[in-house]
Amino acid sequence: MSKLLYIQASPRGERSSSSDVANSYIEAFKAASNDNTVTTINVWDANLPEFDGERLNAKYSFLHGQNPSDEEAAAWQEIVSLADQFKAADCYLYSVPMWNFSIPYKLKHYIDVITQPGLTFGFDPETGFFGLVTGKPVTAIYSRGGEYNNPEAKGMDFQKPYLEMSLGFIGFRDINSVIIEPTLADPDTVGVAINTAKEQAAKLGANV
Ligand SMILES: Cc1cc2nc3c(=O)[nH]c(=O)nc-3n(C[C@H](O)[C@H](O)[C@H](O)COP(=O)(O)O)c2cc1C
């Protein structure tokens, strides 16, 4: 039995290419074992807490090794719940459209909420930061209107490198990716890109 947490970052519902390909992963994951379960968080529907005021003050208290005030501790509880929900999974799937060369701001909001000292990362004065979400596989499915696998455009891709860096920061080492591009091309080209990505996603989902 394996618990998959699916973080969906497109607001486009059934029109979303990244969600479409993620569904191939999920179908294969469910087919691999009747006991496998999927929890989905669409970051656009998640009603994420603002990360300001006492919540932000609590983060700095932890970073400075101080105890949070009662107000800070109360505000921090919602962050703890979301981080606990995140950490409860055995494996992870992200579907991520490229927005202005990076990730959609609601996914950044989710990352800002769950990436927290004492919850998903720690700090050792001698060795520095270390991740607390370890030993678990993650797959990220990236969709982009253009093409970034060439020397001219590679440096403009802040989507995949950013997500992989932020996952690595909280402890992930087994990071798989599926790229769908260019989704704004002619229908035949898009069809081939999506079918190829679905095959890759299904293979990964069947072998988590
Ligand atoms: C707000 C916004 C910004 C976008 N920015 C980019 C971009 O910088 N580069 C790119 O190649 N495509 C860009 N696109 C196109 C999407 O990445 C592309 O349509 C993708 O397939 C959307 O995935 P989805 O269907 O899963 O939502 C953008 C789309 C939107 C809505």
C-alpha cells in the first residue's frame, strides 16, 4: 500500500495538459495495487493561509532558535497541519504549468507554506541546512507552451530547476520528471508531445 499526494498546479480543469498527463500516472499507480490511495490538493482550491503577520513572526522565532509567543504559536498551527498533511504521504506527484518562465504563484504560495524550519527542513550549525522529507520518490510533470530544450532557451526555464531545487532543499533525492512541450504548437505536434508524456508518466506511476 502506498499513499500518493498529488499537488495539482493548473487551474484549467479538464483543459489542462499537465493534469491530463498526471491522470495517466495516477491510473497506472492505482492499477499497480488496489491498496494504493491518492489525495489531491489543487493549489487554486486549497484556500491557503496568508503567510504574513504572526505566522511569519513564528518562522523567524524558530529560525533564531527562540520560542514563539502564544499568538505566534496559535497562528503557526495551520502551517503545522498543512506540513503534516504533506509529510504523511509515501510518494508525490506534481503537475505544473510554466507561467512566465516559472511556476504558477499559487504553487509558490503552497511551497512557502510547507517549507518550514522544524517541519520540512532543519539547520545544523556545523553542516548547514538539511531536509526532513527523506527517502520518498517524487514525480513532476511540467507543461510549457514553448520549447526549452535548446541552448538559447534553456536558461529561461525557471520552472523545473526551481521546483527541483525546492524539493531537494526539503530532502527529496529521488526526483523524476516528465516534460510536455511545446503545448502552444499545432495540434499534431501537441498530440505527439502529450502522448509521449503520457507513456512516460504511466511507466513512472506503475513503478513507484
Ligand atoms: C499566465 C500564463 C503564463 C504563461 N507563461 C508561459 C511562459 O513563460 N513560457 C511558456 O512556454 N508558456 C507559457 N504559458 C503557456 C503554458 O505554459 C502552457 O499553455 C501550458 O501547457 C499550460 O499547462 P496547463 O494546460 O496544464 O495549464 C503561460 C500560460 C499562462 C496562462
